[in-house]
Amino acid sequence: MLQTFILYLHTAACRTLHAAGTLPHGNISVRILCLLCLSFSACDVEDERDLCCERVVMEYRYLENGQDAFKENIRSLRHFLFDGQERFVREVPAGATLRLQVLEGLETGAYTMVTVGNAANATLLDIPAVGSPLNNFILHVQNSTGGNADLLYYGIRNFTLTGEDVKRERRFVTQLANVHCRLQVTVKWQNLPPVLSTDKIYRLTLESCAQNYELDGARGYALGEKRFPHSPEWEQRHLLDYSLSDFQLRGDFVSLRYTDDSLPVLRVFCLKENEYTELTPPLDLKKAFVAWGYSPSSVERQEYKIIVTIYLDGHVGIRIAAEAGVADWVDGGSFG
């Protein structure tokens, strides 16, 4: 929040300096503001020439519980500009400082900026052809080996520039949303695991996950100022191999977001004689989330920790890791 305040103070000072052309001599307060404009150029903000002389600036924010969490979570941003008819114009480079992006050479009219954060090797995000419609712009999970998705963030901002706007500085704000889900899974046995080995012979799979996002925002939903995209397909499988640690398995899945109506299925396997044997029945997380009263569509940040216990008689229980002192989940039914 302090950095945002500094940015606004910096911009105000720069406007004064730009209007004056040089440091004024008569007004002490104005001179102080102008000196602040010069001194803040050493801070972690855009160069003052970008902020003062260019007219249109987009600011990107990411908040957690009302607190600035941009620096801790956002590593990269890609920006895609569409016109008033929602036709693709161009990919706009990120600013030298990710929080601020100077938009140069824009004509008057309406625009939509779509922003994706932290898209890396596990994300397929092709640059659209010029003139292609926004409703065809889709993000896909790209992991042919079944690994995790990227820790993705998303923002969409409609804005309009009038004839007067292009002659003065305008600042718009895009609120970024957390659009990935983290599921930490601990698997333990009432007795001992079926095979004691330090090799990665145990496999956890998370099936029926979202495999893409529609980035136009039309069928998504909002939580406050944050927008969350719609997932039209749910056939993605994430697959992770682990070795035992203290006679337990500890897995960490990253996928696209869950919804109240669409949650994945967890399965546990063990490699025996070159073939994977399923150690549990399919564990439907929707059944568990309903029993716990969880509503993933209503929370901004989806992070869950669960414990799966395999009992001697073969049945399986699931509980929330944060409630380690509470008996295994029974009210929603056990598996197996």
C-alpha cells in the first residue's frame, strides 16, 4: 500500500514539474513536490519519464485479504489488447516494473486488456491472429506428462479513451485474481505401506480437473473486483510420482480452479511387478467438500490440505489436515 501511495505522489509531483517545465522559484511546497518527483525515480517504480510524459498507464494489483501481495506471487505478466469490437489488436509488452504498464499510441475508442500472470511451460497461451475475436481466446493446460499446472493469475479490464483522454495522463487499474488451486495430500496407512521402498513407486493422480479457461470473462464470475474465467472442459489429469517419507506419501497438486459443481477425483497407486495397482477406490473430492461445507467458487484463494488414511480393512477416510485432532471424516461416508 505504501508503494501505491508513493506512485500516486510521484505522479502528482511529476505532473507539476511537467507543467512548469523547470523547478519553480516562488512556491516552496511546489518545489518540494518537484524534488520528490526527481528523488522517487530511484524507487522501484517506472522511470519518471514513462509516468509523467506518457498519457495512458495501466496499473496491476494483486491483493490477499486486502493486503498487497503482488511481489510475493507475480513473477511474469502477459497482456493481450482487444478493441471495442473485441477483436485482437496486439500483445502489449509488460512494463519494466510489472505493476505499471505504459500504453503507447492508443487511439480514441474502447478496449479490453486480458492479462495472464505466471504462464510458463505448463500453459499453452498462443498469441491470437490480429482481428480474431476475444471469445475464441482460450488458455489450455499443457502438460503431456501429466504434471502440475502453473501458478496462474488472471485479469481483464475494459477501458475507454476519449479525445480528451489521449491529451492527458490517464491511469486504469486491473485487479488480478488467483486462478490456480493447490491441493496438498498426505497418504498414510493404519499399519504399514504395502511396499517399503525409497524409489518413486507410488503414484497420485488427480482426475477430472479443468483443462482450459475462456479468457473473455463472459461466462466467468466475480468476487469483488476480481474476475474468474470459465472452464468449459474437465478432462485434465495431473499425475505425480513419489517415494515414501516416514512411511507416508506427501503430494502437492497444482491445477486450475475447482468450482462448487466440478471437483476432481483423487486416486492412489503402487507399482508392483511393473504394473500399477490401485490402493484406494476413486476418492471423489466433491463428496468430501460437501461434507466439510466447502464452497470453492466463493473463495478467492483455493488452497487445501487433506489427509487420506488407508485402514487395515481396506476402507479409506479423508479429513482436513488443519483439523488433525478431529476424527476421520465419516459423516459424508467412507470409501471402500
